Amino acid sequence: MSSTDLTCQFCRKDYSSKKNLLYHQKTTKKCLKIQEEQGLVINLSNFFCENCQKTFTSNQRLHYHLENSCKNKQKNDEIEQMEQKMEQKMEKKMEQKMKELESKILSSSSSQSSSSSQNGNTSGNLNIGGTQINITNIGFMEYMTPERINNVFGEKYTIQTLMGGETALADFTIEYFLKGQDKPVYLVSDKSRNSFYFLDSEKNRIDDSDGKIIRSLIWSYGFNAIHSIYNDHVKKVAVNTDGAATFSSINQHYNSIKNLHRDDNGAKEYTQCLAKKLPKTLTEKELMENLWKAEKELTEKLRLEDEETERKMKELKEQKKEKIKEEEKTIELLPNGLDPREEELFDKDGGMLKIGGISRGTLKGFKRSYMDTGVARFPPNFKETPESRQKYLAYLNGTFLSV
């Protein structure tokens, strides 16, 4: 190999081996900058430090920078730790305040309820220490009627919910029976023991140890719909030779839900999920209702933004295709019938020349991908040399799009 073969064609530096030369051309910022100016490198700043906005030519160098020399990262880590400590302190204070309000609410709820009835107040609001708590007048048992539970399960429960097992059933219970200011009050009294309580129509507290009452209601009036969905799925799996694994998983979840009402089973996964996600106090319920509402509004906003972004991207792609079609009309083919912008891919007799050992058909596919995404990817088994790399990037950067 001659010494000129080991000289970088971009910055004219000499190297002792081909391996060192290629490494230099892929990682050295100065050389990459020259390549970028010539339109031969795409996305120079692939490895970006979010803390100090510096860019690196390899993930290894970025990782070393983050671990050893990024002062901004160290400051950000310290700030994050301080914020976590402050959040923990605020959570403890909030929990203590909630407990104090809860005792006041429960001790005065019955008296305020009777007073409201006498004065014709049916709003269901409580005012404790200047804090307004909005609760529904309907009691838990009055809301959880057989007809309501049966209808909700018949309309909303799906095979996907069944595939989620007891955890998905608990989420389903919260979503359709307990979440919202128009839903009855059902709270956690002891998360570690999975104990709950609810308020009746007179605002009296009724304990529900281990969620026995709610489990019994869900099983008694919702299980028929679950059983129907299970049977329909079994019939579909019977004609699907690849459904054995799916059936095993579904069957396991179905059997655990089938025993939801049994005290010896306890439905631990179901009650644990309820205890983890339900509020402990009326004040916390009010806060969670606001959070759920804000979350729903944000989800809808993001959905609309995604739809708008997708619509604009679609329009841009269509405009790009139209522009390419218009350009195609202005191109005059060479006497041999070839497009002048692809002339470098053919020899003088019109025979196909490969780039890096890759055929024209494969190259066209990668060029289409580059035109759509803006990201340059090398084909598998690409025989990379400085010359083949330069030719390939030049081919991608051309305006021609083969279809």
C-alpha cells in the first residue's frame, strides 16, 4: 500500500495504517467539519450533551465527558437531589395536613349533612377550616347497582382488559365506578392491609375490610360479561394454531378473576392495586380529581397536536414528491438513456458500477429512505473505504430520487 493511500483526502494528514485513517475520518472533529462543508457527512452532531450543549463524534467520548468533565451535569444532579428532598418534605407536610382535615371532615360530615338537608342545601359540599370539599350526595351502595355494574361491564370491558388480569380489573373499577366528582366516595383506610371505607347517602362511614364488599359487587354483577368475553376468545383460539400461549395467559387471568369474591383467595393483586391508586382522604380525593381532570385534558391536547404534526408531515412529503416529479420532467436523458445525475453509477458502456459492493437496486432503496428521513444509513455488508464512503454520500446528497 502506497503512502498516498494512507493520506486523508480531506485534511491531508498521513497515517500508519488504513484502520487509523478510517478512525480519524469518522471521529476527528476538524476532518468531519471539512466533510460536512463538502456535503459528505450527515448529522455531524449525533452525540449531544444535553447539559452543556457540547457535541461529540462518538458515544464513547460523550459517555466519558458525562462521567468525568461535564460541570453542568454535576450541577444539574445536585439541583435534582435538592428538588427531590424538597418534594419529600412537602409530601410529608401535605400528608400530615390531610390527616388533620380528614379527622375534622369525618367528625362533622354527619352533622353538616343533616343541617344541609334542613336548610335545603343539596350540593354535597363541606367547608372545613376554610377548605371547600366537593363530594357527591349519592352513597356508594346506592350508586353500585346491579344494573349499572352489568351495563358498564357489558359496554366497556374488553379482551384487552381481561389480558391485564386483576390489575387491569382494578384500573377498570376506578375508571368507571370511582373516578370523578359524580362518583361515590370510596377511600383507603390502610394501604398496608388493603382496607377501605366508603360513605353512605347520609355521609356515614362504612368500613370495607380487604375490599370484600366491592369485590363481591364486581364479581356478582360484572362477571357474566367477563365470562362471555372469555368464551368468545376461547372459540377464536380454537381455530388458531398459534394461540396456545395466548390462551394459557388468558386462562390464568380468568381463573384469578373467577375467584375474586372468595375470602380464602383474597384477590390480593386486585386489592393491592386499589389500595395503591385510590386516595386515603376526602381532601386527597379532591386533589386527585383535579389531577385526573388535568391529565385527561393534557392527553387530549397531545393527541390533537400529534394529529396536526402527522398531517403537516404528510403534506410536506406530498409536496416533496410533487417537486421531485416536476424536476423529473425537466431532465434530459443521455444518449444511452441514462439519467445524467446517476451517470457516476455506470461505466462508459452503460454497465452498472457498484458502490461499496452494493448493487443499484439496494442503493436506490437506501436513497429513498434518506430522502424520507434525512438520516444517512449504510447498507449491510457495505465495503467501506474513503473512496466508497465519499461516493455513497455524494449519491445520497444528489437531488435524484429513483422510483
